[in-house]
Amino acid sequence: MFVYETGLTTNRIALFFTIMEQPAPKELKRIFTKVFEDTTYCQRMEIFNPGHGPHDDGSAIDIFLNANDPDERKLADAIVRVLVSEKPRIKWGAIIWNRQTWDNRGGPVPYEQQQTMPHTDHIHIEWGPKGRMTRDFPGLEEKLATVLANHQAGE
């Protein structure tokens, strides 16, 4: 209905959403897509999502894993540990996962909006105006591949 009423084609809508993606979340999405391509993990990721704070201008990414699934929670916890350790290179402003946040105060600390938005179905990573322009995360792909390999090995 939206496509017909606006006269936009699906390809033009997809192009618009891609243009709205800032460099840092776009690069993180590329890395996650490559590392997890042959798995069932991290297959859904969202960057541009109007009406959802930093997603409005493409400055955040949500990577969907479920904290209520023990397997996915274990993997997500390991991913968050890597992302937190890589903050100087990734230059994110905040990570929210499973009712906790990591930000300029450190972390993990309880997420203030955990009652209404617990972030138990995805990892949320957002960037500020400077950090979102980051285009290269040296070594991150290899570190995430190691996390996946360890997870698949049951470690």
C-alpha cells in the first residue's frame, strides 16, 4: 500500500534506507553479515528505523539475538564483551543489551528504560555525531569470527 500510494518502487525504498545508514553502523552490519552468513545467528539487523531515536538518522544498529534463548544469550554476551573491548576503535556511544547499558559512564549498568524497552531480543549499538563516521574497524571481523568459532565449539 505504501509503495503504491507514494509511487516509490521497492528498490527505491531500499536505496533510500541504505543512503540513510551512517558509515559506522553500515560497516558493522557488513562485518556481522560476513561472519555470521552461514549460521542462523544475527540474520536480522536494522539500522534505519524512523521513530526510534538514533535509528532516525541511521546512527544505530540492532542485531537480533534473544536473551531468553540460552544459546543465543551466551553468544550475545560474548559479542557484547568484544564490542565493549573494541570501543576505542569502533567509537560507539552506547550499547544496550538484556536490561543493561554500557556508555560513557562505563558499564554494565542497569538500563534506565528496561521496564518498557528491555532490549532482550537484540543488541543495540549507537554512535554519536563523530563516532558514526568511523569507516574501519581493524581486527573486529577476526575477533567476531573467533567468538563464533568458540561458541560453536561449546566454549
